[in-house]
Amino acid sequence: MATELEKRIITSIILFLIAIFCILIHKFVFVLILIVTLFVSFSEWKNINFNYFKKKQHNNWKYFFVQFIGLVYLLIFLGTSIALRGNNSESIAFFIIVLCICISSDIGGYVFGKLIGGKKLTKISPNKTISGSLGSFIFSILPVLLFNLQNYTGVSFEVLSINIALCLIVSLVCQLGDLLISYFKRLNKVKDTGTILPGHGGLLDRIDGLIFAIPTVYILKITQIF
């Protein structure tokens, strides 16, 4: 576990630093890297669905439909990411916090799942446990708590409660996104979407929760729920 956890943490740190650099340096760089990321992710999505939908069922239409749905959603993720990142320092800071919540949720699920284990969460993904899910929720709150500690004099209980609720929603959506990708991996009998990232597998394995969390947060923001 230690070796795998070390790889996962190191990979997460490197990806996080690259992401922060791209987000901060310039919007054009951010968009360019995002397009490259989605191109690789779509390639992995196409590959993992080949075994079941095309090779096993010999159904080109189902295979095409699954690819089309994946492409459309990745484009939605692209658009909402650009919009949520925005052009001012406030929106950029908010985008980075959401990114931190997603990463923390992922790490929390992995750490709690490996250290505590216990009852399985669902048959879709045998490695997912109830303890891991709880760990995801707990860790997702950390970024907001750390941020509020820097501003503890001006943070009311109501604002803190809203921020925590947002963290829990983001963590829930991340976990559901992870389970959805896991369902398709299980359907096609593959462990990972790829091998590009040590400790994570494919790039889609890394952003499976994020691609669902960002559009959700964007909807919550434009509807002024949060």
C-alpha cells in the first residue's frame, strides 16, 4: 500500500502544481492544456469501451453512441471549466478551491478505504468501501476549513455551513463520477482507463470525479444556490 500511496500522492502533487500553473499563468494556456487533457481523456474513453460495445456486441451504433455521449459531456466540462475559471482573481481562486476539494476527496477515499477497509460500497467497484466514501466526505472539507482559518475573524457560522455543504456536494458528485467510470471499466473488464499516470492509471482515472464536479458547481453558482 505504501508504495502505491506514495505514487498516488506524488502524482497528485505534480498534477496539482501543473494545474495551478496553467490556471494562473494565462487563460489561453489554461484552455490549451484543458483541450489536450480532454483529447487524451476521450481517447481513453473510446479505448475502454471498445471491448464490450464493439468487440463483444459487434454493435457499431452502440459504440458510436457511447463515444458521442462521452464527447458531448467532455465538451460540457470544457465549457463550464472555462466559464468557472473566469478572468478575475476571485473566480480563479474559487476554481482552485473547487479543484482542491476534488483532490482532497479522492485522497480521503483512498486513504480511508485502504487503512480501514470494511464493507463494500457497491458491486460496481469492488475496491470502493463505505469507509472510503466517508473518508472522501471528511477530507473534502479540509480545503475550506484551512482557507477559513486564514480569515477566521470574518467568517460567520452561516457562511461556514454553506461552504461545508458545497464541499460535501462536490465530494458526492466526484464519487458518483468515479463510480460511473468504474461501471464502464468493469463492463469492459479493464482495471484502469490507461497507464499514463503512476498510481492512478489513465488520465481519465484522475479526472473522472472532476469532470462531473465542475459542471455541477457551475450550475450551483449561476443559479446562485451557493
